[in-house]
Amino acid sequence: MATETPTTDTAAPEEETDGYVQPHVDIAELTRLLDGKYAEVRTLVRKNLAQNAGILEEAETLSRDDFRDRVKEVVVEVAATGQTGVGFPSEYGGSDDIGASVAAFETMAFGDLSVLVKIGVQFGLFGGAIQQLGSKHHHDAYLPDTISGKLMGCFAMTEAGHGSNVQALGTVATYDVETQEFVITTPDDSAHKDYIGNAARHAEMAVVFAQLEIGGKSEGVHAFVVPIRVDGEPAPGVRIEDCGRKMGLNGVDNGRLWFDGVRVPREALLNRFADVTATGVYESPIENPNKRFFTMLGTLVLGRVSVGGAGINASKLALAIAVKYAVRRRQFEASKDAPEELLLDYGQHQRRLFPLLAKTYAMHFAQEVLASRMHDVFSGVADDEGDRRALESRAAGTKALGTWHATRTIQECREACGGAGYISKNRFDALKADTDVFTTFEGDNYVLLQLVAKGLLTGYASDFSDLDQLGMVRFVAGTAVETVLERTNVHKLLERVKDLLPGDDEWDQEAGLLDPNFQEAMFRFREEHMLSGAARRLKRGVDSGMEPGEVFSRVQDHVIDTARAHVERLVLDAFVEKVAEMPEGDNKVALGLMVDLYALTTIEADRAWFMEHGRLTSQRSKAITREINDLCRKVRPIAVDLVDAFGIPAEVMRAEELLTWGD
Amino acid sequence: MATETPTTDTAAPEEETDGYVQPHVDIAELTRLLDGKYAEVRTLVRKNLAQNAGILEEAETLSRDDFRDRVKEVVVEVAATGQTGVGFPSEYGGSDDIGASVAAFETMAFGDLSVLVKIGVQFGLFGGAIQQLGSKHHHDAYLPDTISGKLMGCFAMTEAGHGSNVQALGTVATYDVETQEFVITTPDDSAHKDYIGNAARHAEMAVVFAQLEIGGKSEGVHAFVVPIRVDGEPAPGVRIEDCGRKMGLNGVDNGRLWFDGVRVPREALLNRFADVTATGVYESPIENPNKRFFTMLGTLVLGRVSVGGAGINASKLALAIAVKYAVRRRQFEASKDAPEELLLDYGQHQRRLFPLLAKTYAMHFAQEVLASRMHDVFSGVADDEGDRRALESRAAGTKALGTWHATRTIQECREACGGAGYISKNRFDALKADTDVFTTFEGDNYVLLQLVAKGLLTGYASDFSDLDQLGMVRFVAGTAVETVLERTNVHKLLERVKDLLPGDDEWDQEAGLLDPNFQEAMFRFREEHMLSGAARRLKRGVDSGMEPGEVFSRVQDHVIDTARAHVERLVLDAFVEKVAEMPEGDNKVALGLMVDLYALTTIEADRAWFMEHGRLTSQRSKAITREINDLCRKVRPIAVDLVDAFGIPAEVMRAEELLTWGD
């Protein structure tokens, strides 16, 4: 690691305006802030990562089958340290701490991501479904062996024909009252389960999502525990195919499953939210079938929170490598007879990396808030209907933004390391290939942002979860636009926002760019205006007699922008609040730069919108760009400290060539 | 292939405004237009691609060494068909047609890209250097076996310590007057040759770039032919290391080279531009050493033109797969009881893919112009100093934009295919991984755009190529800004532009968005304004006493934006001109939609800048966005035809799962 190299002293900004004094970052203190209340489990994860760092090389040298087995081995070893069990009930050896389990998972993203995803499949999806959708007898039967990794399972939801639209799944589970069994069948080829992690090689058991049919009546999608493999061979009636080589994550054995009249006992239904009596009577405490379905799906929230966090942490790794390389690598002379310039002293290079660094900090703290909300809902501290809906929406939005951020950041950092970034042992190869699917799995990002928008547009109405896209269009069309705003908490802030954004030419165009009230007001205004605009367009479309589907298609980009603006505002709020709580001192100054950089680069990226809507004059817009360049120069001397504070174990950084450049 | 599927009839736009009539694309005719004057060699390439399509699967199944050998085999087989020799002189079996060789190369990008890059290394870089930098005795000695692939060679320019800054290379070639030999040495570890394609396994010979020293005096970088391998073993004094696994292109054996006093005869100097007499007198027809250096580097232009073209064609493949999948795959219902909607009927999905499709068409025709200019320069039809400089600049800019476009397009198309896009056999895996380095090799894209900007800022002054970055800053600082503009041909268009862009509120905000004069005026105005602004800022910085290096660092993003704006304007010009030449008819209407979509989405992407500079009102800016959405709906029914016209052989499309979806 390059921490000891005195790389920062040449780079102090030559002008110190408005009393700004270069902060000296206390790295250890900053790491403690980032680790937060889950420092203990994160320390355990770092130890496990260092211990198993050899897997990064094995990913490149072993055959696919051997690598898959090796990943399984590592997963079981990690499980033995207790790391992966913390979210489970204490009676089964866990710590009842779902927040800790998310912290552990996201920290694992510094290492090999096949190990990460296999852990996600085994303990998060399979174990999580048993725990969240099942009853005590399921827990007793499966949780102990699941937590130890002795029983490997998979989560068979997605089908070839239906990924995001789970409600339309084709697999059928028919109740046979004679034998008191469910009969699981794949009715046509597009209904086979697809991309199922753990299915191709290791899983003995699957949680299968299927349309429950009783006496010819369909009761909607439910989950069943189904043995799929016995002594290493497919169970009778089960056909398994290997998905074969993937772009990345080749240590995870994704497979396809077909069921041909596979019989499981009545108890195989995970019956927390609905059950079938021996005589074939369907019973559920949730009357509305759509609501029941979305309540079950709500348990998917853990997966989304985890993947979003993993994306954010993968970004940290990419930035740590690129920043540390850029304070070692030189290219072209700054002046004759001088040594060549360090990459990080180029304005363009700072512009490429620092806004991504700032967003990574911002997303980290937004993820912390999300994980803590999730912990409260799952542990029953705060789990009324409204809490659950807000959590689902926040999880969906954070997952989308966090994973897109990862794709973008890793790409930019690879390019910023030039040809060296292309060599596999410098980490970007696996990092790029493995994270690429994050934007797709656990919910396609666009579909997730639509979910966020639906919540905003319907004001999380009581029948919110009951609505599909077209129901949503009709709902909005039937409401006054004002109602949309009143239902959300955006509206009440609008007046304050208007005062802060006079927008006339009298105003000092440069003033207040670093005022948190200005930044917040801009984010709020955008969200509110986009939301009311989207509602108006949906309404107008339906009123003019267009088909709701066509209306939705035409307003879709607007709807998605609205969701994005909302989530970006949540991210800013979380970051601002965190920094406000910090004690005065250099670290607070340093993170203050990150807040300003995140806020201003987000506004800059959408400055056309702000100008179009009269909230930014062209002079002030240009002033923002200048301010960002100033901020980048201020961040330059502390950039290495800021990535060191992520606490990435040296063993998994690998990239020796890049990080010891010039030694 | 899905060509026969009647996918288009459901999607006709329901309203036909301003007399617009849905065109019926003549696909074969459009393919002929795209193939242009090099249809014959492209047909040969398509045949070779189909013949060797099995390599796409072998890339996934063979070990690295076996795959490298297999790629070599394919390269030699392809060479035997004459495809790769067309650019060489006819006396050595070629066709003296360098334009054809570029057309062949870029068409090869539909297939496995390790084969492509190995062809580039062997025939473009190694063979090209022998041809362009050597004399007849080099041609006689090496070209026949190079063209057949019997003699494998590599191009040893890049060093670990110096990629983009070639002038600062560390390898030394000292002339020993006693033995009339050059002694090639790697003086320190950072001067070892790195990432050299063909070096790790196959090359027997290298063109080595080294600092020529005679009697203690350095004469700058020159190229030498050096045997590096004898009977499969490293030649005496040569150390070879394997770069190992890379993110992609693992069928190319990249390696590292160290030279320890390796002796080559005086004739090993590639002496077209400079020679050393037996007695050690240095002679060159080009007096200025910097100019001599850049004249030699000018031969790299072929590599840049080829890689840019390959990026553009790789984008075609990604779009073809994503568009064809999106007219088969359905997701979510448009209305109750209706089948689920096709992906391509969603507004957001059209917005994701069609602007990229339009830019791909635009870049294709810009590349055609570039290749034709290169042909003229290399064949001596038009090769004065000015032609060469304009070509180098255009090649650099097109390479940067074409390869970034590939990275972005392939990523978007992968995500648009969801989980299926992640499965290797659906093509995106290799396509993403293999093309990723295109933005870095043959010149880092940012460095290339700086080269473009340097030409614009110095008006291609007679000592233009003599200037490094800081020389450029000083040059600009010493000139009146007006001179910068007068030297370029942008200035004369400014008055016309001003008339076309009144920018006051009286004006009809919706009018003329599809007027080519408006579009052209916007592109021109942006280029001119950015250029003069950058010149002013450079000047002001130096005048205020700042170090030129610091001035450059601060204006760097502006300089790069200027270059990008310039190249985007060249691309628009090329596309507009091409379509203007087409006979009236449906194909012209179809490509007209592509022109408008390219022009307006480029303006939209930079609309903040146009608003900041008073060239776009907020109302008109919003009108552009609406117009783009309208254009997307018009493109929808012909989208499949537009990708079919690329003429990608079915054999290399692979992706059977995606392309036969729903059958």
C-alpha cells in the first residue's frame, strides 16, 4: 500500500481563498466513521478476505468446475467464522442482527465477487426465503444446515420468459387433495427457471416460486421448498441444465430447472403469509391477492439492499486503485527539465475521479441509512405498512443508483489506469465482469426506478402495492395533481425552496453555491417539479383518450427521471446529516468537500434541466462548473487519505504493479 | 436471423404528422451503400468470418495457450485468402489499396476480436512499420513472409514507463562504428517494452523503437528491426515475459521485452526518414528532430483509423443483437388481457437504443471519409504537409469518439438484454471485454483529443508537430485569439451561423429543428466558441504569470471539449453529405431520420452548454427533447431493417437464444 509515500506535499493548492485551510485527514478516525456501528463484523470480514485472498488468483487459473468447487469451499469456511450467520435468529446460531449481515455482505465486495454472490444466494436468498416466508417447522428443518453451508440451496424465481414481471411466472404448483401434495410442473419451455445461482452444481434444495392452483383455481405466486438433487444427481422429475460460461461470476454455478410433476408434501409450502389446509382450503391473513404477492416479494428487499451495498463497495476498490496509481504514475513534462507530471495533478484526471469519489462517499452513507431502516423493519422496531413501503422504495432506488454508479466508476477507473488497467491481476478485469450484472439481477434498474416512481406518484396509497403499471397510470389520471404532491412530503418544502432560488438577475450569481440550503433546495425543487410534471402528463394522456399503455410508454423517461431525482435527494440528505453530526475538525472539513462535490456535480450533470426550468441562470451554471474545479484542487492533496479510509485489506488490492509504481 | 419475422407491422406510428410517410427500407440497397466502394473485400471478409465462426466458441473452451495458437492459425488461414495483404505493394503480392485494407479490418470486427487484433499487430503495425519506415531492402527481406504470416512480428514501441509520451522512451540504440552495428539496451526496468502484442509466444522479429545514440549524441527515437526469437527460444540478450491474462483479447500473446546489449547490423535501422552512414554520420532529409519524430509517428495513423473503425463495427453487432431481441422479448402487459409489450415498444427502450443506432450510422460514414482521406495520403494522391496533418488529427479524433462510442453502446445493449446479455454465448461478454482496451491502445483517447485540440489551437502552424503541450500553451499565448480562428476554417462560417440562430424570444421555438442548416449551425457555433474560449483562457493564464503546466491543467477539460465538438461536427458533415448524395426514395428518408436523431441527440446532450451560451432558449431546448421522442417512434418500425443492413453474418451473431426468442 502506498500510504507511507509522501505524495501529498507537492500538491497543496497554491491559493487559499476565503480562509480555507487544508485539512489533515485522520484516516483511522474516518475509517471508524465509515464502519459505523458494524465495525466489529466488518473487521471479521476484512480478516476473512485477507485469509482467502488467494481466491482472486484461483479465479484466473482454475477450470470453471474447480473454481466453482473452490468458491463453495471458501463460502463454507467463511460460514464457520460466523460471518454469514449474523442475520439469522439466535436460536439457530445467529445474532438476530440483519443490519450486521448487510454490513458484512457489502464489505465482502472488496474480495472475489463469486464468493460474495454465492454467499448472497445461499444465506440471503435461499436462507432468507426460508426465514422470511416460512414457519417454525421450516426453520427447524432447514436453518441450522443452511447457516453452516451443509445444506446448499437455491432461489428459483426467475424464469426464461419472466424476469422482472414475477407475477406472470409460468411454473405451476397444483394441490392434490388425495395425497396432500403439491405437484410442481413447468408447463412450457419459457417457464423453465433460469439463471438460478447454485442450481447447476451444488444446491440440493430450491425455494421454487410457482402459481398455486387448488381445484382449478389460481391463488397466485407462492414459494415451495423442493429437493432438486439427491446424492449429486437431479431428483426424479427435475431436469437441470448448466447456464454455462457467463461474462463474470463464473465461480457461481447458475443453472436452469424444469419440473415434470414433482411431488412435495403440503408442508413444503412456505406458509407465513398463506397456507392450504389438508382438505385444500386456501387461507391467508392478507385478503387482497396482489397485496399478498407484494408482501411476499417485500422480503426480496434484503437482496436489493445487499447488492446496492456491494456495488458501492466495489466502487471504493476501483477508486482506491486508480487514485493510488495516479499519485505514482507520471506522463508528459509540466515544464522543460522538470520531471513528468503525476497523473493526479492533471485537471482532467481530477475531474474524472473525484466526483466519483464524492458520490461513493455519499452513497455509502445513504446505504447506511437504508440498512438501518431495513434493520428496524425486519426486527420489528418500525414495521407498519408505511415503513415497509418506504423501505422497499428506498431499497429499490439505492440499488439502482448504487449499481449504475459501480459500472460507471469501475469503467472510468480502468481507463484512468490505461493499459495496466487491462491486465487481469490489476483487478479491474474481474471487478468489471463480475459487477456488470448487478444492474440487472435483484431487479432490473429501470424496473426498480419505476417502482420508486409508482410510490411517489400514488403517494404510497393504501392500495399502492396492488397496482401494476397501468393501474398506476389510471390511478394518477383519477387524482388531482395537487393530491400527488400533498401525499408526499416534498410539497411542504416547496415554499422554502422558492425563497432560496430567486432566479432573477439581481442576484449574486456566485453566492451561496456551497450553502447546504441552496443545494438541498435545488434537489428538492427538481424532485417536486418532475413529480408534478409526470403526474400532469399521465393525466393529460389518459384524459385525451390515449391507451394507458401508450401513455406510460411516452412518459416513461420522465417517470424514471423523477425517481432518480428523488433517490439522489435522499442520498444528499443522508450525507449532509451524517456530516452535520460529526464533531468539528479536519475530518469534517474533508467530508464537507465531498458533500459539496457530490451536490454540485449532481446539479451540474442536470444543469440543463435547471436552466430549462428557470432555476439556474447561465452565469450561475458556469459558476458551478468553476466551483467544482476549485473543489477538485482542494480534494487533490487528501485524495489518497480518502481512499485509504475505506480500509481495503492490502491482500485483496492486488494490483502490485500499479500500487508500487516507480518504487 | 429474425429478418423474416413480421415484427414491424404492429408498430407503425399512429399519427403521421406533416406529411411524413413511413419508409420501406430496401435492406440490400442500404447494405450496398454502407459497404461503399470496398464491397468486394467486405464480402470476402464476411465469407472468412462465417468460415471461422467456430473460433467464438473456442475462445471460451480452449486453454489460453491453445487459444493463442488457434488464433494464429486462423490469422494465417485468413492471410492465405488475400484479405490481409490488400494494403501492401503489388510487387509483394498486395493490391496497393490501403483503403481496402481498412475496410477489411473494420469488417473483421464482427467476429472474434483476438483474431482482429492479431491481424492488426502482424499486418498493420509490424508489416506497416516495415513498409512505411523501411527501404526497399527491408521490403524485399521481410514483406513476402510477413504478408503470408510465415514471419510473425511485433511492434515494440510502448514501454512500462512511457505509453502515450513516445518521445520520452528509455530504450537505447548505440551505434558501434567499429562493428557497424547498433547495440540495443534496456537501461532501466521502467524502459522495458510492455503490452507488446505477438511478443509473448509467436513473434520472431520486432520493430523496436529506441533512442538512437551516435558518439554520445542522442538523435531521438528511431525504429530498428530486431530478431527476438530463434527456433522458439528468446534470442541471445533478449528477455521475454508474458503479460499473462488480460481482461479480454486473450488470443493475443502480449509480452514484455528487455534488451541487454543486443547487436543488430547497420541495415536494421528502418531508414526511410533518417540513416546512419558506415562511419557513423547521421543523415536525414528532415532537419528538425521533432518534426522528424512526428513524421515517423504519422505512420501510426493507419492503426488509429483501423481501431476506430473496429469500434464502430463492434457497436453495430451489439445493436443488431439488442434490437432484434427487443422485437421478440415481451415484458409486462400494456393492457389487461393483451399480450405483454415488446421491449422495443417502450419509450425508454427506444431512447436507450436508437440514438446509439443513429450515432453508429453517423460514425460509419465519418469513418468512410477518414479512410478515403487516408487512402489519398498514403497513395500519394494528396499528401502535402497540410493533408497529412489534417489526416492525423481526423484519425485521432475519430478513433477517440468511435471507441468511446463502442464502450458505451455495448454496455447499454448488454443491459438492454438483461440477464441473457450476461451469458457468454450471447456475445456481449467477449465484445465488452475485448473492446475495452480500444479506448487506450493506439493512443489514449484523452491524449488523442489533445492532439486534435493542439492542431485547432495552433491552426496547424508550420511548426505544429514540433510542439509539445507546453509549447502549444506558449504558442497560443503568443498569438491573438482572432488568429486562432482565422487559421481554421471555422471562422468564416460564423456570420452565417449567427443569422441562423437569432436566439430571441420572437422566434418560433419549435421551427426548424429538422433544418440541416440549423443543425449544422449549432455544431459550428459550439466548435468556434469553445475554440476561441480555450485560446483566450490559455492566453490569460500565461499572461497572468501562471506556469504553463498549471495553465494547461486548468484549461484541459475545455481543450478536450473543444476537440470533441470539432470531431462531432466532422461526423455530422460526413453523414449529411452522404445522405444528400443519395437518390430520392425510402432509404433516403430512413437515413434522414438517422441524421436528425444524431444531430438532435448530440445537441440535446450538450444543451446546457447551448443555453449557457445563449444559443438555445429553455422552450426550444424542451422542444428538442420532444422532437427526439417523435423521431424514436418513427424509427421504431424500421429499426430491425436498419440493423439488418449492417450485413452481419448469421454465423457470428451467435446469440441464438436471444435471436430466436419466442419461436
